[in-house]
Amino acid sequence: MYADPLTRTGQYRVKRIIDTPRTGPVTETPTDLNQLRRLLDPASRTPLPIRVQGAGSACNDCNTTESGTTICMTGLDRIIHVDSYNHTVTTQAGVLVGDLVRELAEHGLELPGSYDLAGRTVGGAIAAPCFGPAIGGGGSYFASNVITMKLLRPDGQVFSVEAGQNNLLGAFRMSFGTLGIIYEVKLSVRPIRTFTASHRRVSIDKFATIVDALASADVGIKFYLMPYRDRVYLDVRRYDTDPGSTYTTPWKLKDWGESTVLPHIFKSLNRVVPMQSVRYRLIDTISETTQNLVNSRYVKSGSNATSQSDRARGKSGRRCFYSTWCFPAADFSMVVRAYRDFCARAYEESQYRCDMPAVGYRLGRDPGSLLSPSFEEPMFALTSASTQERGWDDFVIDLAEFAEKYGGIPLISQSRALRAEHVIQSYNRRLDFFRRMRRKLDPDKRFLNPFLAQFMQ
Ligand SMILES: Cc1cc2nc3c(=O)[nH]c(=O)nc-3n(C[C@H](O)[C@H](O)[C@H](O)COP(=O)(O)OP(=O)(O)OC[C@H]3O[C@@H](n4cnc5c(N)ncnc54)[C@H](O)[C@@H]3O)c2cc1C
């Protein structure tokens, strides 16, 4: 009966594949559209739910699944066409933002905004709020640059959103991979434009007195907040008629210091200096020295191309933990003082504190995405970050309570310990509309994991 062992082996293999249901968690990295389509085909045996992932730099479970299939998009990494005449670029979604920035620079072009983390993907930067120190009021988000988008719907069908379909574009930007998987986009870009970067060191109270004026100024704002030193280091960017020469080296040095050297030093100090008071004094002094030396002295001018950080390529490169909340700009003078008091109290009660400075950006009002955190008004995004794991989970719960109390808007991909009711309340009618649309596109909840289902089903 089994005369041909090869056939027998072959039959056995085929039978096993057909009979044994595949279970997750599985990670797939398609390298072309056909592979991606096959994975989404409802007739395929891809374990559900399906979560799409870019570089995996979000800080919560929005981009993974513990039981189904995580589709990693970094295999679709082709920049298709740079149109130097019409100032657009067409690219696959798995391209890293840093690679895109470098390619554009070779054509004398840049993205209109500045986005600090080069290691994230274009798809992840569109499907989630991704921002930086953009100069001027609007266009704070990477997603604002999208002109057209190609996606696969949850049922595996190809779907395009064309230029001018503004409502649809608005819904699909910042949709966290719950309406479809973005595989190709056309973005608007522009000729490289230089800016000056001026730096100032102020106390938190002083910052609180000037932050209202900064919120409405035609500048780009990034700041480093050191609550235990009562210091804010401001980086204010503005276009200038003559910003002077721009060099990449100071920005690279700054980036290397902030994202590589400091986290490593702080991690080591946390291991080798047992006395907290001594350790943190040292850590804060090193942070301040870096700000004073590198940022204030050397980083004077730049462009969105030169200021691009090379930080943390993907999850493996993650050197610190973070949680980001947005606060209305109109209240930020009060929030920033309250944050200083919150940090002091949290340290006193739990002996936990962040070793990295908190980082903030001003976000202009931007209703270009339905789930834009600054849909209604300008905001300040504030990121608390630390290299210390022990105590972090409790800290982010306290931070979430603090943020809720002060009108904080959670970021679905960047806030830790968020409460479903608070997300629903914060995004309110816009989220209602989004959910109705989602249910229509994905009635079988193929793209929902338990984390997102809390507020998106
Ligand atoms: C050290 C560090 C610093 C950071 N600094 C900043 C900062 O300064 N500013 C800022 O805005 N953010 C920052 N972030 C957060 C993070 O980089 C952004 O949220 C980014 O947009 C995520 O991109 P990603 O490619 O890693 O996407 P992922 O984290 O993998 O995914 C983010 C979301 O997008 C969805 N998604 C990904 N790809 C696709 C696709 N092709 N189609 C549809 N949906 C998709 C995922 O399902 C998920 O919901 C930082 C993160 C780290 C680790």
C-alpha cells in the first residue's frame, strides 16, 4: 500500500497541513502585495485576529496580537517614485521614515514636518499620530502629508483613497490598522527649507508664563522638561531669511547623545550607584550638561532633513519606556506646574521617578484626521520616559490618573494604562462615527485584538 515512501511522506505532510488548524501567535513579513493579499484572504488559514505592525515602536498592544497573526510591514520597503517636479513621493508602507528622508534629500526635497524617530515606518507614522517640532500652526502630523493611499480591507480586497476624498482620507489616517492595511501611499513633500534653532533654559514657572505665547507663535517647539531640577530646555525653530549653513554633524551628535549615550549611562548608573539621591543627582547633572553643551552650543540651524534622528530602529532598538499624553495648549501653563508637583509626589510615595527628561511638542490644530488628538484645538504632547523597568508599570497608572484629571487626551498608540471609558469620552462623536465605519468594513472583527476592541468595536 505504501510502496512509495516519498508519496507517503508527501501525503502525510499535506494531510497534517489541512487537518491541523494553525494557531497564533504567528508573525508574517510579506515582501510583496500578493503575499499580503494571500494572508488576508478569508479562505486562508491565517490565525485571527490580524494585527498589522510597522516598526513596532508604539508603546502598547495596538500593533500586536497574542493569539492571532502579526503582519510586519517592513518587507514592503520600496520607494517607488520621487516626483521632483510635482513635489510628491510614492512609497510602500514598510519604508523607514529615515530612509525616505535620506532619499528625498538626494532630490533636494524633504517632508514638510520634522519627525524625530527615523526608525518608524511610513505606514505606522500614518496609521498612528506621529509628530515632531513642526514649524507653524498646522500639519503637525506625518499623516497630514498623505495625498492618496492604497490599502487592503479586512476582507482582503484592494481599496484606494484618492486625492480630494477628504472625509475618507481623514478616516483612514490615524486608523491604527483597524480599517485596512496601508501598503502604498503618495505623500506631498517640498524643497528643503532651512530653519534656525534657538535654545533657552528656563524654570518651570517661567515656562508656564511664556507657554501661551509660544502656543500660537509661528515657530516649531520641542522642549525637555526636568521636573526634579525645575528646568525646561527649549528648542524653538523658525524659518529665517538667512539661517546660515546647516550641518548634519551637530544633529547627529545630539541624537546620539540623547538616544544612545544617555540611556546607556543611566542604565549603568541605575545598576552601580545604589544610593538614589546620589544617583539621580548624577543623572540630572549629566542630562543638563548634555543640554547645555550639545544642544545649546552646537545645534543652531537645520532642516527637516538634517534634524532627522536615527533613533531606535524598531522594537529591538528601544532603549527606554515611554508614555505620551496630549493636553490642551490653553491649559498647559497649569498642567506643566502640576506635572512637576505630580512627579515630586510620585517619587516621595513610590521612590520611583523617570531618569530621562520628559519631552514635549506643540501640536497645531489639525482636523485632517478623524482621530487627530488636536482635532479641535492646539495641544501639547508630553512624553514621560525612563530606562528603569522596575516601578514603571505603577508609574504609568499614576501618570494616566494625573493626565485624566488635567484634561489629557490619550494617544491610542502611545499612552500607557489608558482607560477605555476615557478614550471613548475623549474622542466622543468622532470615535462613534469611526466605530460605525469600522463595523461595516470589518463585521467579523478580523482586525481587532482585545486591546483595541475595548474602544473600537
Ligand atoms: C524611543 C521612541 C521615541 C518616540 N518618539 C516619538 C516622537 O517623538 N513623536 C511621535 O509621534 N512618536 C514617537 N514615538 C512613537 C512611535 O514611533 C509612533 O507611534 C510611530 O508612529 C509608530 O510607527 P511604527 O512604524 O513603529 O508603527 P507601529 O508601532 O508598529 O504601529 C503603530 C500603529 O499603526 C498601525 N500600523 C502600522 N503599520 C500600518 C500599516 N501599514 N497599515 C495600517 N496600519 C498600520 C499598527 O497596527 C499600530 O496600530 C516614539 C517611540 C519610541 C520607541
